[in-house]
Amino acid sequence: MALLPILRYPDPRLKKVAAPVLKIDAGIRRLAADMAETMYEAPGIGLAATQVDVHKRLVVIDTSEDKSQLRVFINPVVERCAGSQLGEEGCLSVPGIYDKVERAERVTVRYLDLDGKEQVLEAEGLLAVCIQHEIDHLDGHVFVDHLSQLKQTRIRNKLAKQARVTA
Ligand code: NI
């Protein structure tokens, strides 16, 4: 396994729309394993392939406290959503920035697992937020896109300053 470099907002590659995974082969299984390792190392609770500059519809999520519930979603599609919740979000591609985003409270997501089997999951709370956040990445969106223009400008300036300091 290997740690993968994570793209930082506002890298334009985060805006690419990911293509469906057509075949679940050894390469896809290795990508999922590397993404899981990268997410745990960061540490984070979700990572989309887009964030490691692979533009395929694959997401890893683990919202458990003890890293015991790794979930891999291939070609995930939200079929139903209900309710709303306002929660603070962060993102491994937008380090150090947290803000409130409104999301559905519950989602039903259909996807393929690593064996190519179709699965349907009903999720709520944090897991539902995470699924929506990661599918956004596959569609070329980061959570700051949900904030006001003023906040987006402030965040870009702050991250540009950080990049200069750490470069
Ligand atoms: Ni993110």
C-alpha cells in the first residue's frame, strides 16, 4: 500500500467530474486500499478518488471512532434523501477550514462494493453527510462551494498564504 498526495483547494483538478468505474480489477482494489491508508493517515473520515487526482467514481469512508468500519463506494448514486441537517464540515483538501453546510439528514445510496455486487445503504447523521460530501467531490465540488462568495474568497486567500509559508 502507499500514501497518495492529496490535492489542495483551489487546485483546478478538484473541479473535474469523475467517470464511472467500468471494471473492478486489481488496479481499482489497490486504489481503494491506498485511499483508505491515505485517509487514515491524514487523519480523515472520507476521501474521494478526485482528491488524489484519480477521476473515477470511487469513495472510501470510515466514520467509526476506532477505524473499524471502512466502507468503499464504487459508482455511488443517492436515490433518495430526506430532511435536513446543518453541520460543521472540513475536508482534507481544504486543511484547517471548517464551516457549516446544510445537507440532507438521511440518504439512500446505491453503489457497487469491491466484489462488484450492488448494494443499497440507508444512512443518516454523520455518515449521510459524509456520503453527500464525497459524492460532491466526484462531481467536481468541494464543501466551500456551498458557502458565500465572500467566505470562498477569504478561504482561498488564507490557503494561498499558508502555501507560501510552507513552500
Ligand atoms: Ni472533502
